[in-house]
Amino acid sequence: MSNHVYNVSEIVGTSPDSIEAAVSNAVAEAGKTLRNLDWFEVTQVRGHIQDGRIADWQVGIKLGFRHEG
């Protein structure tokens, strides 16, 4: 990672299964349109409750991708 410059994008991933699945969903979707993804940082974890149970996990992440200049 030496001498790289990064752009940062913030997104939210969701999953009814787990926090890890929500992160994976977000990274996979971002990878469809962003090139040179290098790292992620989980910034928020929250969920949606329905009928007294966890219905979905919601995970805010920052994605770092190498700047092309």
C-alpha cells in the first residue's frame, strides 16, 4: 500500500442473515461499478426490527479505492 492515493465512498449494505453478509453484499455491489477497491472500514452497525425480531442487519462501511491519476 505504499505511495497510493485513495478515494473513499460510503455505502450501507444489508442482509437478513448477519453483519458479515451485509458487508459482503455491500462490497460485492460496489465492486460492480468501482475499480481498484483495496479496503473497507465498518463505521456503523444497526438493524431493522420487525415483530420483535431482527429482520435485517444494516452495516455502514467506507470503501477505499486507489485513485487513478
